[in-house]
Amino acid sequence: MTFSRAIKIAPSILSADFANFGAECQAIEAQGADWVHVDVMDGHFVPNITFGPTTCAAIRKHIKGVMDVHLMIAPVDPYIDAFAQSGADVITAHLEAGPHIHRSLQAIRAHGVKAGLALNPGTPIEAVAHLLDMVDLICVMTVNPGFGGQKFIHSQVDKVCSLRTMIGDRPIHIEIDGGVTVETAPLVAAAGADVLVAGSAVFKGGSVADPAPYGANIRAIRSVAEAAQV
Ligand code: DX5
Ligand code: ZN
């Protein structure tokens, strides 16, 4: 993974057919996805349950590029080893998931995996100031985590701008997760984001049997985001 601020579209398989993850991952990559975003939920940190490291390992075999694992779980530390072993390229933990996020980020990097830090909509970016040398990616949640298909929270755009300034020249990706559409993608791209997670907006209208809409959706989001990026 070489660092670049070029726009990357990361479809979230939360909106895929859960009985067909392998084929869905192959389909979105064939249709132009840059990263595959994998949402892990525990029914405790967030009010929804998805799957764990065994499923990630199974999915990995069907992904050629970057597997971006978003952990919405608490605690995080007991499971980092298993998610690293599953073949994740990026593991993102939530700042709010426990009292020792610094240790969690250290543990992720110790496995040779890129470390991501996610912030809920209510979390201020000041909390990140002393972690900047520990992270490869900061994920700004633009919905409250737990479900796909929610409405984009516009107050987070200013947060992305401030974060972009705070990051400066450091090689840290800014990822946006939640409610990304052709309407909202330009706002966050202009504010400084480079990784756009999109679940419903990528998978809408398509299927493994008819994946062309995935490609059209990805191209549409990429095109407006690239035009807005500064
Ligand atoms: C929300 C997840 C997101 C979600 C995005 O908790 O982390 O990745 O799937 O879905 P959309 O793009 O539908 O908001
Ligand atoms: Zn996510």
C-alpha cells in the first residue's frame, strides 16, 4: 500500500448479499472498487451484529486489493491478533471503544497492519492530536455507526476540514464512512477526504448476476469527488 491522496472508493459489504460475500467482493473489484470496506459489529459497541475474524479470513481469499476492516467492537485489543491473521490490510478501531486507544493502535501496527482510528460524530478531533504519529488513517463517521443507509450528518464536513489542517503533510488517509452519495461525496472530498466508504450508494440497483450498476455507481461517486478534490 503506497500512500496517495487520490480518491479511493471503498464499497462497504454491509450492503452486499451476506450469503454471497465472495462473489460480491469479486464483483465490486471488477467494477472498479479501490478498497473493500468490511464492517465488524458486536451488538455491544453498536446496536447491530455482523460477523467476526473467521468471516474476514474467508472474504480475504476473494479480494485482490486492500481489505479495510472497520471494527465497531469493544473491547478491541483481545481480537486484534485474529483480525490481523485474517489478512486485513487496514484495521480501524474506534477512539470511543476503550480507555487505551494508543495501545490498540500500537498493537495493530505491531502486526504490520495499517492502523486506522475512527471517530463517532460526537467526538472532537482534539482527541487525535497526540495520536497523529500512531495512525495511517482517520475515519470520520458521518453517521452514527451500526447501520447502512443512514442520512449523512452535515456537521462533520467542518470536522474533516479541521482534521485535514491538523494532519498537514503527514501520510494519513482521511476516510469518510456513512451516507456517502453523489450529493455528499463532493463536500467531503473538497474538505480533504481521500477514502470514501459507500454501502447503499454503491450496491443500489445491482447484484452479482447484474453487477454493471455497481460500476456505474462507483464511477459516478469517483467522478464528482475527483472534481471537488483540492
Ligand atoms: C456504518 C458502517 C458503514 C456503512 C455505510 O456503521 O460503518 O460502513 O455500511 O453505509 P452507507 O454507505 O449505506 O451509509
Ligand atoms: Zn464502516
